[in-house]
Amino acid sequence: MRFLIKPEVQQPLQEKPAAARSLSRARTLWKNWELYLLILPVVVYYIIFHYVPMYGVQIAFKDFIASKGITDSPWVGFKHFERFFDSYYFERLIMNTLGIGLYELAVGFPVPILLALMINEMRSKRFKKTIQTVTYAPHFLSTVVLVGMLFIFLDPNSGMINTMIRLFGGDPVAFMTQPGWFKTIYVFSGVWQSMGWSSIIYLAALTGIDPQLHEAAKVDGASRLKRIWHINLPGIMPTIIILLIMNVGSIMAVGFEKVFLMQNDLNRDSSDVIATYVYRSGILGAQYSFSAAIGLFNSIINFILLVTVNFISKKVGQTSLW
């Protein structure tokens, strides 16, 4: 005996009408209104101080005349970009900016990771808090104070470093005026100032690692070094990759304030970066369109680096910003 089963006819899915979708979104917003209210000041800040000023970027393609304003100033296309590419300072500015950025990435990025791993392995809570306080404290020094300390410590006549060099029979070194020392002093003083504060996010990531993994590794006879290598490092690797992408994306954004305070006529060959050149051209020289073109070029390079590294990271390790 044959039984015939009539197949069910699948009804096509009907989309919700626009009014229903809008009502659903409104309910979602109302349900989480506290969270949206909390993030509102940040959104407003970025809109006012980061997105609205983008309107003025167009002066990079104009000969800006103050009396005519941004809108009525004549368009000149890529004139200012070509002038910058053909200038005498172009190669020096790119090499100095890129050199400091790569140096800072190579030295400054791993140090907070190592510091966080060492602090995490400390058994004495009192000693751990002491180390954290000592390493966090330099972060709260202003850049002006930090550079002032550098000039005092590295003074050729009375500085602590040169005093020690004399005690060992060496000749004093004018660190702050020699071009060869500028990048090293800039990078290592920055590492000293920021390594403690930067290690906080890695310490937070380490606390999220399951303690049972360490217990199982101890049972299997794994040493502390092996547990760090095979448990702690893989556990914080997504955090490391995200921060690496962000650091590479700002590799050309060498800060202006510290470089400007450390810069002088004797070390300008190695200290002159895009930020200081924009200051001299735009603020001191009143070449607003030219300096805007240089700044826009620098931002585009950073954006390209960010997108490229994020794409590679997503393809290789499945971890990315977006």
C-alpha cells in the first residue's frame, strides 16, 4: 500500500514593512538608552573636533586667500603636493619620520608586553603594586617636564650621565646636539615614560586567561617559562595584534611637541620630521595650503598602512579591527 505525502509548499519570506522596521529599531534604542547616552559625548566630540574640520582639507587643493575664505579661494589641483615632492626637504622629512616611527615600533611595542608578563608572574602582591606604581608614574609627567629632565641629565658639563662617563675615564658627550643620538634619546625616553601605562591593557588581557590551563600545565610538568610561552602569549595574542595594527597605522604620526622641544639647529638633520616642517611652513611661514597638503599626504600614508596591515592580519590570523 502506497502512502502519498503531499509536500508542504514553502511560503516566501516576506520582509517587514518599513514602519515595522522603524518601530523595532526604536524599541532597541529605547531598551539600551543608557548605553547610547553614555557614548553620546564621545560621538559628539569626534563629530565636532574630527569630522567637521575635514571641511577645511580642501585648501590643500587651493591657493588659500584669507580675505576670500575657503570657498572662494581658487583651485590649483595638486600644485602643493608636487611642490612638496620636488622640494629639497622631502627625502629628509620622510626618512626621519619613517625612521623614528619604525624605531619606536621596534623598541617601544614589545617592552610593555614583556613588562606585563613579568608583573603577572610576581608572587608578592606588595612588590607587584610597588613595581606598577613606579612604572606608571612617568606617564603622568608632561612632555615639557620630560624634555627638561633629558637636558639636565644629559648636560655635557653637569649632567649625571656625563659625570658617570668621566668617572670611567671617557670624554663627555653632547647628546642633545649630536644628530646621531636624537632618535635613540627620543625613542628610549618615550619607552621609559609610557611602558608602564601601556602594559595595563596586557595585564587586563592576562587576567582573562583560564587558571585551569596553568594548573593542567603544572601537572604535566611545564616550567614557568613554557607556561608563559604556550599559555600566556597565545592568550593575549589577539590584543597584541590589534594594538600592533593601530601602532603601524600611526607610524608616520610622530608627535610634534616632543620633537619640537628636543630640536635645535645642530640636530635638525635627524630631528626634522613632517610635523615640525608643517609647523614652520603653516604657522611661521603662513603657507596654509602648502602645509595642509603635507598634512593630508601624511594622513593618507597612515591610512594606507592601517588598511594594509589590517588586511594582512585578517587573512593570516583572522584577527583584525574590522
